[in-house]
Amino acid sequence: MMVTMMMELTTGKATTAYGYGEYSRLETDFVSGYGAVAGRGGQTGSLLLPRHSVAAFKDMLTWLVLDSQRALSLESFVRTAGAFFTITKLVDITKTAEVKAHVGNLMELHGLESMPATHGTRRMLSLMINTLIPGLKTTEIIRARSVLFLVLEAIGGLRVGEAMGGGDHHGLLASNVCILRDVRDGSVSVEGRLEHTKTKHVRWVNMVGTTKTEKIAVAGAMSNYWRLSGIETITRREGHYTETRPDYWVVRVSLLGASEKVLEKLERALKRSKVRSVQKMAGSSMYYAKMRSRLKHEVEEKAYVNVAGGRRDSEEIQRVVEELRRAGLESRTRVTLGPLIRATSGSNLTHMPLSTDSTYKLLHGVMDDAYRMANSRESGPDPELDLMGALEPHWTHHSWRRFADKVARETRKETGVSDTDIDLFFGWMEAFYRKKMQLHYAGRTDRVKRSRVTMMI
């Protein structure tokens, strides 16, 4: 069912006839459809109406964003619901803190903005990856990192926070990514396991090694970044595949409750380290240590600093652990998986994750350039560009994720995937699908099907 909600809200209240009719119709659709899905019966009387229940109203909002056309009207719907509650002398549950928080969470997780993001296009993506980013006057590693991040968002459909911040209880960890080669036909794909997303659900993401339309080299972007990062890899056979994945671990020092004395011990140990890379990065490591030691309790999962990295059993890792033990920091030290997308200090990579607020400083400028080139006099208008009535494009953190979703839905005939496959691939409505008792892709058994979702980019 497709419902278009064009709501007249001139004074903040819908007209009585429209508000009651449209809200009541959607409410009935929700109760009959979602009630049956949730195992609560298909009759209106068997499920508490959203107008009478905060929990049911939140479920209705979740149901609403399952459809992209309805999702774009989420804010308008909430305003109209509030007007309807007032008109019918019901308690306006849209004003409760619980509902407001739920609306905010839906907006963030599903890429909905008051001014909808302009989708990228295939032409723009190809220009950015093959021409504009390689031409940037910056270091080779930053160019490679920028290409990889764009690939993860535009083809992997990852949220910014899922690609960045690996180790901060969200984000992609290096060793949770691998390049797969199917020994039966030689086909290549890339697979990632997201352990700590904002939604707290584990999710698998697979991408074809090279996309079918624009020939974007996904596996090439990943392996190039590994090479320039100095990441060593392990290749092994698993079933019908050979897996090549990073063997990248970091030495992490906890900063929870760290006093000035602790920071002084750490600084001395790093500056005196016999491992040259650790000594060289001591200043950068202490910058992060001092900054993160001051974090408040609610973000304590970020209260750490990674001071060294490499293979799990490398001599350097073992030596740094021993140096920290001798410095009296043994209880604060552990070896753990390192982040995939790493921050830089000057021209050098650190072992710290790149923060989400650092990602678009470079890419937004490139997106503007790609937009102009994709619509130049020489190339002609970009056939996939949709400004949604605006005079200029509005780029956000969701522009490429929404582009990937759009292409996936438009090419279902070619790829053979369903709407549910797409929802699960992108992590849309994970809580809803759990209520439907539908399992996520069962581990790696569906890796071929998942890789088809965005293959037509």
C-alpha cells in the first residue's frame, strides 16, 4: 500500500475532516497489517490503538518509515497526529519525551531530514572515485581512505557511524572485513561484519568485487587501502571461498578514571619505547589520551587510546605490552581488534579510529565538483539527478546511502532480491523485522545473495 500524505498545516492544525479521515485510515491500516504481523490478531479491537497508547503510537511511526515515500512525511505526520489528538480531545502523546526521542531516533537511523538529502548518482560516483579524489592534492593514504569510505557508504550502504569509529562500540573493525574469492567460478566480493551498530544488531554486508554498471572496483579500493595502511593479511580456505582479511590488532590503554599521574606514566613509556613507530607517534597518542581521559561517564566507551598496532603475534605488539607493564599500566593494557578507517596525524596514519565529524570536510567539496561535472555542457544533464524541487543540491551524511538504496530498489528485477532483502542489507527497520520473527541473513550462508543487492551500481 502506498499512501501520499500531503498535509495542510497552515496554523499548526489540520482541518478536522482531513485530519480525522487521513489519520484514522492510516491507524486502521497499521492495526490490521502490523497486528497480524506481530501476532496480535488482524482485527482493530485486538490491538490497542495508537491514539490511546504511547507504545502503539511508536510502533505505528516505525511502521510508517518502512515505506520511503511515507517516511519522507514522518515529521508532517507527527504534527498532524498532534493536531488530530487535540481536535478529538485526546491526550497529545506526540508531546511526550518518549515519542519525541523515538521520532529523533527514526530520523537519524533512517536518513530522514526536514530538507531531504539529494541522492548521489552513478555518474557522480564514478567521477569522484576515478577522477576527482585521485586528483586531490593530499597524501596517497588520505585519497585511498576517502575512496574506501565512499565505497562503503555508496555500495555497502553503511551509515557514517558504522564505517567510522571502529572500537568505540560501533564502527567497522579491520579484521571483520574480508575479500572473498569463490573457487567455483573465480568471482570476487567483499564482506563485512558490523558488530556494534547504533541499533545493537549484528549485520552482514556484502558487495560485489566490481559493480556491473560503473565498474567501481570495490575489492580494489579495499586492498589498496590495506596496502597503503601497512596492514598485513591472512588468506585461508573456508568452504567454497578463499578469505583474505587483515591481521590488524592494537595495543589499547584504558583511560577510565585516569589521573595526571597515570597520563605521565603513559607519556614516559611511549617516549622511551624501543619500538620506533610508537616513539614517533607519542605526541599524537598523548593528544588523544589527554582528550579522551576527560570524557564524561556517558561516553566512557571512548575513554581509551590505541598506542601501537600490527599482527597479533608480532614482536612490536609484544614489546609495547611489556613496556607498559613495566611502567605500571598492566591493568589498563590489552590487545584488541583495530579500526578499519583510521585517523591521521599530519601525513601519518594513527591507530585511532577516524571520527564521524571528520568525514565530510573533504568529500562535500568533491561532491559539489562532481555535481557540476556530471551536469556540464559537455556531458549534458545527469539523468539520475533529482533535486526534489530544490534549486541546488543538499548533500548530507545520507546522500550516498540513500542513493544505494534507490538503485537497489530500482534494479530488483536484474538482481532478484526482495524489499525485505534490501531492508535487511541496509539495516532499515531491524527492530521491526525482529518483531516479525524474521531472522537476519543467517551468517555467511547468504553472502552471494547479499552481494547482489547493490551490484548494479
